[in-house]
Amino acid sequence: MTDQKPTDVQPLGDTTATTPWKKARQQLAESDYYWLTTNRPDKRPHTRPLLAVLTANSLYFSAGPTTRKSKNLVIDSHCSIATETDYFHFVVEGAARKVNDEGMLQNVADAYATKYGWQVDVRDGAVYADGAPTAGPPRTRSTK
């Protein structure tokens, strides 16, 4: 999400205090969990938790091509990511774009490994993994 240049963050309802973007960026990088909101084709919001990493001044997340969030972003790249920190809660709004550059993807994979211990492979301009550490065991389908 790199649509706009960040500015200092002003807490909601507080017209006198601002948090310097450098501190907000640090808190964004140190957050563990994030919530991504995308727009469904009928414009209803779709929110899901995910893991993300901040590298090269951009926030990165991964999503499989068949997931609802990916399908939504193909139709409308506008989205928001929310997180909480020890100091404040905040939302970053912007537009997501798919990254295919293998060098950048390797940086993202390395950041996932460092931050979450999640080993992500890079090949053919995409990241691959067996599942996020927070995903839990694979679902099984009933044969009833």
C-alpha cells in the first residue's frame, strides 16, 4: 500500500497532538496482527485478519489468488489495514498493488521469516508457503 506520502498522525478527536510519522511507522512495523478491509463487488466491506511486514517503507501482505480478499483487490485496489499497538490503534488507507519483482519479494519473505518465523518461498514472481502461522490446521470437509 504505497498510494500516498505519509504525514504525521493526529489522534482522533485531539486537534493539538500529533504523532510523528517516524514513530507511527515504527509502531506499524512492530504490530503483530493486522486486519485488511477490501470492497466486495457489491461494495460491502470484507475484513480479514492477516500477517504483514513493513519493508522499504511499504506494508506488505500475502493473499492466495483464490481468496475473497485477492478477488476483491483485483476489482478494486482500494483497501485499509488496521492494527493496534501499545500506544494507539490506527488505520492505514490506500491502494494495494501486486508485487512481482523477485528481489522485493525476497525482501518480504526475509521479513516474514524474521518477524514471524514463517518461511516463505519466492518463485515465478510470487510467494508460496504452506500457510500462515496463525492459520491453524487445514480444514477438512464433511462427506455427509
